[in-house]
Amino acid sequence: MDRRTARILRGVAAALVFVTAAYHLWWGFPRSLVYLNAFGTGVPPDPRPFLFVALGAVLLAGPYLVSFDVVSLRTAYAGAALLLVGSIAAWVTWHATGHGAFLVDGFSAPTSGGGHSHGERNTVLLILDHFNTEPVEAAIKLVETAAVAIFLALFRMDPAVVTQTQQEGRSDASET
């Protein structure tokens, strides 16, 4: 991969991460405020708002941490890919377990409501159904998937990362 391609891919990845972070903050922040307002009345029934805000903040902090050499580019690529894969996995888990029904004793997954239905369905079919019934969520998951693919390509082929890895290998060899 040449430096120009790497620079373009970094820009695309940054845009995709910004879209993901903005969505998570847009969805999570107001709901977090509602739950914080009710703080002390018990466990919030939905932990997602707090997790969404945390994910959005970490994703937005990544470029700053790289620019101030707090985190290496290689670590940032790996971390971003892992965070986004975790977001996708959490989304699948949330929907496959009846929207977190496992969090509340005596609560069962809804069989209908919210524009889609759950029941005894194959997880793959359930997630595909969510792509149809929840187009915004589907778009965000596609954005996250594209960002993961770009981060993995950059992790493997970005000349800045490859050069950094080679320099680290040379310094390790000279120390022994």
C-alpha cells in the first residue's frame, strides 16, 4: 500500500468512526441523562445509554491520543477494530437475547412491538430481520463493518505501521 492510499483510507476510517461515534452519542446521551435523573431508584433497565456514551467518547478520543503519541498508530488500528467488532457483537447479542431480557428476572422477550417481532427464531434470520425493520441501526452496523475492514487493512499494510514495526524489530535486535 502506498502512502497516498493509506492517507485516503485513514480519512475514510476517520469519517466512518465519526459517524459511528456521533450516532452512539446522539442516541445514548439523552437517555443517560434520564437514567441519571432517576439515579438511586434502582438498576437502570437498559445499560446501553451509558455504554453508547462511553463508546462514542472513546472512539472520538482515539485520533487525539494518536496525534499526541499517547497511543501508537498500530495500537489505535487494533483498538478501533476491536471496539467496533465489540459494538457489532453487542448489538447481535442484545437482539438475540430479547433486548436484554436476561438482565431482568421474570422478564421474557417481547413477541411483537417496536416494529419487529421476536420469537423462537434463528439468530441469523433475526438479525437480517433487524436490517429490514431498523434501517438506521443497519446502516450504523454497515458503517462499523466497513470501518473494521479498513482498520484491519491499515493495521496490516499502512506504510507508517510497517515502518514502525520494522524499526521496533531493529531496536530489539540491537539490544540483545
